Amino acid sequence: MKKVIVETDETSEVMDNNTKQAKLTRTEMVLGLKEILNYIPHRYPFLMIDKVKIGRVNPSSAIGYKLVSGNEDFFQGHFPGSPIMPGVLIIEAMAQTSCVMFLSKPEIRGCLAYFISIDKAKFRRPVRPGDVLELHVEAVKYSGKRGKIKSRAYVDKKLTTEAEFMFVIVDKK
């Protein structure tokens, strides 16, 4: 299994499948899988993120991580012999990172977030089994229950995907 070192001003840690506890540092809140499941309704096989770091100084930005495994169901048909992660699922992973960032706020906790538009999506390079997908999201506009996100995905610090999308926050029914 591939591991990645995550460094901040205060901590250095190894991220692997056992990362399940939220860590607070002076600069960020780090949510593991257990905490992510508390904020968004997605479950396997549609849960596309393993970890999220939310800035404490700037809570309008976050970084999500997806450890891309060769065992993912979508690799069976996309594409046999040369598997790549579907671009729409990379965008979904960016959206899930955004959902965690917003839905972890006490004033909207327990709500859902829905896509209302996806714009300027560009796929720069393929994401393959064994890659660590780093998902950078930033709220560029937010008012009331609507917002706009600018997002970029990287593997080994190389841009793979970028998109802007809008969402609406709704009450669970």
C-alpha cells in the first residue's frame, strides 16, 4: 500500500487506512474516515475520499485525499488492461471534499449538499491505481444555502483535473 507523508506547521504524520481520528492543530482540522462518515451520507462503493484537512485560519478551503486502489469496482470496466479513474469520479471526490468542508460547520451540520452546476471541467492527465489523489477545494462564493467551489486534483504535485461547481445546501428529509 502506498503511504503519503502529510506535513503541517505543527505535525507530521503518515496517512494510511488506519487513520480514523480527527486531529486538531493550530492551523488545520484533520478528519479521518470515521469523521467523514459523520458529515456526508456517501458510503462504499461511492465514498471517494479517505481523509480531509480543513484550514482553521481559512475554513473556506480544504484538501481531501483519495488512496486510489486497484480494487476499486470502476477499474473492472474503465479500462481493462489500462485502468484509469473516470474523470466524473474525480470531480465527485472534489465535491465530497467540499461537502465535508461545509457540512462540518455547526450551523449546517446534518444537511445535504447537491450539485447545481459543473463548469470549466478539464482533465489533464490520467489517475491510475496506486496513485494518491490530492483534492484542493476552495469556496469562491458562499451566501445563504448556495455556493461556488474552485477545485483542482493532483497526483505527485501534477495537475490531473480542475473544475468549478456550484451547490445548494438542503435539509435532510
